[in-house]
Amino acid sequence: MSQNFTIARKADKYVRDQMLVKASNRVADQIHAEEFDVAKRTEIPYEDRIADAGIDNDGMIDCLAWAAVAQHSRIGNCIAMASLDFAWIAFKRPDARPIGVYGFQGSTNDDDGGASTITKRQMAITGLPLDMNSGYGKVAITRDGTRTPTFDAAHAICIVGDPQIRDREVTAAGSYVCDPWARRIYDATSISVESALLARVTGGSTKLSLLARLGTGNSLPGGVRQIIGIPN
């Protein structure tokens, strides 16, 4: 069994089973929007504290602040949950490098955006209508008043290992995706299949953008661990 897989699984268990973090935008987790709004308001204060602790990269500050939101409120969206995975691995497994938080990129309204050709306003597998109030669906209106439903990918994951991203695509096996929002762990080369299963939030995209990364030999300041609350 791959070490990267084992670490990804342990990180997922920490977020989902030990901390019992619930997804704000997953019906099965039964979190009301008002509860997430309360949790979300703490993100900016965490950003300030993390910056004061010595982090100067905006993407890293953002992800670590979301990790703190998930840890302390036990509520999070996909980026908060993936970021808590990232933070747990960063402090508990310094031998596991590189690690990163990545976001899916793409739009049904942009041929070069990386999204698949799934029917607009429909989810893969189920074929059910996309909830246009979910924050993922959009409507483009032309000058003649034509309304065209569009979709932008909006999902984040943690990857343990080096997926060797080329042109925003995974090119190497052996790195593992940890997606606590979807409760999935898989080899990063399976991202096209997994993305299709989560088309409501990925649009079927296989294109990734890097949000935060720790490379070989890199670590985070101990003060950040205290802010987030990762146990020893």
C-alpha cells in the first residue's frame, strides 16, 4: 500500500471522523447556511493571525485560515476541509512532501477552460438539474436577450505527493487526492473519472490550479499550528 495513500486516508479520518467536520454545501451533512456564515466570518481574523505568525504567501494564508475555520467550528466548505487535510499532514507528517491544495478550473462557457462537454445545468450520472442557486450555476445573457446556462468549476482538494502538473493536468501516478468534502481518496491520475462523479461542483474539469504547496524539506511555523489547533 502506498505511503501517500495511507497518509491521505489518515488525514481524511482526522477531518471527517475525529474532528467531525461537516460540509456546508452538502445536503447529507445538514448544515444550514446561517451556521456556515457564522463560521466563515472568522476566516479574516485567522488570516491576520497567520500572517503575523510569519506566513507571507497569500494563497497559503488563505488556505491555512480556512483550515482554522474548519478545525474550530467543525463546519467547512471544500476548501476549508481540504486545507485542514493539508495542515494536518504539514504538522503531523513532515516526511510527506510535497503536499498541496488545488482547485478545479474550467467553465462550460469557455472551450479552453478545462470543463467537460456535459449538458449545461445537468449533473453527471444522475442527470438531475443543477441548482442554479447553489453558487455554481450562472446564466450568460446576450444582447438579444438569449439566456444561456453556464457553469464554473468550484471545488478544492488536497494532494499528497507530486502529481507533476503539466498544462494544469496531472501527469504522474503515485500521488493521492484526499477529498474530505466528497469522502473520496484516489490516485490523482483517476481525476477525470472522479471529477465526472462530482460534476455538480467540478463541471467535469480535469484542470487544476495550485492554491498552496509545501515542497520537500519545507515546514510551517509552530505558531501557525497553535492558531489552527492541530494536536501534538
